[in-house]
Amino acid sequence: MEGQFRTERDLLGEKHIPADALYGIHTARAIENFPLAGRPVYPELARAFGEVKLACAIVNRSLGVWPDGPRADAIEAACREMADGKLVPHVVVDALQGGAGTSTNMNVNEVIANRALEILGARHGDYSLISPADDINCHQSTNDTFPTALKLAAIRLLRLLEEKIVALQEAFQAKEKEFAGVVKVGRTQLQDAVLVTLGREMGAFAEALSRDRWRIYKCEERLRVVNLGGTAVGTGLGAPRRFIFRVVDVLRDITGIGFARAENLIDNTQNADVFVEVSGMLKAHAATLLKIAGDLRLMSSGPDAGLGEITLPGRQAGSSIMPGKVNPVIPEAVSQAAIRAMAEDQCISIAAGLGNLELNAFMPLIADSLLSMIKLLTGACDIFRRFCVEGIRANEERCRRSVSSSIAAVTALVPLLGYEKACEIAAEARASGAGIREVAVRRGLVTPEEFDSLVSPEAVCRLGSPDASFPRAHRGTERGACGKDGPGADREPNPDTADGCDGGTGHL
């Protein structure tokens, strides 16, 4: 047993640690105490911790905490390995833990210390040479390093999410152009309403994603203000003033991210509202994805007995019993990711509100939920674009049939015939089972060419109606609106006359 384990001590006593383990006694206790999430903290958080520790080590070295030489070199090298991800597999504490993140911080400290000892050729656990607490955590606290590492990890992941949102937005913009000439039935309250184009629907999706992209971009502005150097509660207890003034600058140089020291370190240490704000922006994006995914499922429903206006790429067989069934699995998966992200937002909001006095003890939950949100939404955007949106096809014939048979088409006649006359056409079409076009033409209210013009992509996409298109019902097709017959009875009103009538011109 002596060769397989080493003995480490803390204020609670002794513990046997695997001899080749880079972690130490604090991590071992945390493994026992917190079997909760069943997985360690996100790798991005561990890597961000490595960069934070490196910034602290560089400043401490410059202040003479360690003399230049192999010891200082080994500490910095181990920090860089953590930042590069090489030591991340050794950060093994559960994602959910008591102690405001102390177990994660100490796990990182122990791994960096023992790796530095390896570099020096010393044995693991020889903390008289390099100590996790006195050296790696020098002039720091969990309470300033953990939130700083979380903000760094979040910024890095948010940049990737922004890229995925932009790519998804551009995919919808491409579909907007591709489907610009496809007229279809637009619906409100799931009922036929007016005509739109499939392209404009895709363009609306792209516009919503554009707003999301801007919100995500602005998140970095909120997260770049950190409390590093504030130590336990933001007073800088135990840290030299020169360390406090320099460490954030060094972190900015290492990461290339515009970090700034908070003006009020106590506020930045005890309050977690910035994470709630960022989470809210992410929740807005989740809502966008949920809405778009739901719309695509509806538009592709059937395909034979549903709307069937579009066809989504088939990704896998949809049933173990129904032959030929292909389900919209990508929108369904995206919807579930969005719902889970919304649930994580609720966790963050509650945890942030449960902070007490000078510290929020629930930072591990905030960290896990925030990074989980970002990663969920990033993956959702990526598969949505690659496996669904880019392969959407328009079922143009189905859309044409729906337009000709739906009462939505009658709305296009309102500018020409007026509301009441259009209602008569809709009622007759419903009663007879004939199409709107057929009824309107049969009654002599429009010519086939006029109807086709009114439901053309150009007419449907036009913003409002032309100024001259006053309803015939108002202008009077049989008698002028001023009670006059003959030429001019159907002309536009003259705004310059007192009563709106001029030689038989109709008026509104």
C-alpha cells in the first residue's frame, strides 16, 4: 500500500491519496462529499482557471514571491498546461459542490502544484517545495478566482455561440432569397389569414436571429468586469496593492480579452446579477429557437395530411412500427435544448438571489448552469443549420393549391372590392366548396388576370396597398360615390375639393 498511496494531511486529519494522482487531499474529500451531478466541472472552466492562475503566478514572480529560477518556471509551466487543457482530466471534483467553488479552486491548485513538482523532479505531495495554498493560491481566494474564471470561460463560449448564430441567420437569409417567389397562406391563431411568401417567413426568422446575435455580442461587455485581486470579500485582504493593480492587466494580456478591474470589488464579489442578465439574453435566444423550430414542424407537418408546405431533410427513420415515417427530429432536438436552456436560466436566477451578505455560496450552480446554457444553444444552432435549415425544400405545388382554395386569398381582394363584398365571396366559396378565384371570377368581380396579379409574389410582398387602390365598393362600380354615373365615377377622390367630390369622383 505504501507504494500505491501517499499520505496527505489537513485540518481534519490524514487521508491516503493515490501515489500518482495530481490532485490532493482537498480534492479527495470533495469527491467523497459531493456525488451530485456525476460529472466534473466543464473543461472550459478548468482551462480558464489555468489562465487566471498563470496571471497570478506571473505577477507574484515579478513581485519577488519566488525568485527567478526553476521553481518559478515550473509553476508557470504547470499553469500553462492547465490553460492548454493538458491537465484538465485531473480536475475531477463534481460540478455541484458546497463552498462557493472552493473545491474546484483547490483541485486546480493541487494539480498545478503537483505537476510543477513533477517538472522539478520532486515527488507528489512535497508541498514544502511547492504548496497548493501558499504558492499556487498566493494572494488569491476562491471568491475572486472562481467568478473571474467563469467569466473568462463564458466569454470564450459566447464567441463561439455568436458564430453559430450568425451562420444560422445566414442560412435563413439564403432560404429567404430561394423562396422569394413562393406565395403561401399566412396564419394567425393557426387559422388561415392572409397571403405571404415563404421567403418573407424565412426572412423573419433571420431577423429574429440577428437580434439574438447582437444580444450575445453585448454579453461580453457585461462579463469583462472582474473582481480578481479582491480576494475573500473584495477588500483585497492578504494581497499587496501592487498585485491588485497589476493582475487584471496581466490576465488581459494573456487572454486578449478586454478585462477590467471592477470599481467596487466588494459589489462584484457579493452580487451575481451580471450572470442573471447574461442568462436572460441567452433565454431570449432559446425562445427564438423554440419558436422557429415549432414553426418548421408545423409547416412540414403531414406531409400528405398536414400543411406540407416545406420538406425538411430526412435524418433517420421515424418509427419502429410505421413504415416510411420520417420525423422532424432536428427541430425536436433543438426545441428540447431550448427548453433546457430556459430551465438553466431559472436556476441561475434563483441561485443569484440566494447570495448572502459578502458572498454567493451558490456560484458552482451558477457556473454549471451558465456554461451549460451556452453549450446547449451552441450545439442547437449548429445542428439546426447543418442538418435542417440548409436542406429545407419548398413544396410549391402544395402552397399554390392552398392559396387557391383558402379563404386567406380573399383578403387580397379587400383593397379592390371592400370588406363586405370579400366576405360574400368567402361565404359562397365555403358553401359551394369552390375556390376563391373561381367564385370571384364567376361573379364578374375580378378578371382572372386581376386575381392572379393580386396574389402574385410582388403584390404579397408589397408593403401595404398602393395609394390608388381604393375599394370599388367605396368608389362605386355602378354609380359614382357622389351619386353620379358615367366616366369619372370610378376615379380617385380629389383632395382639393371641400366635399371630396369632383365631377363624379368617388370619395372615402
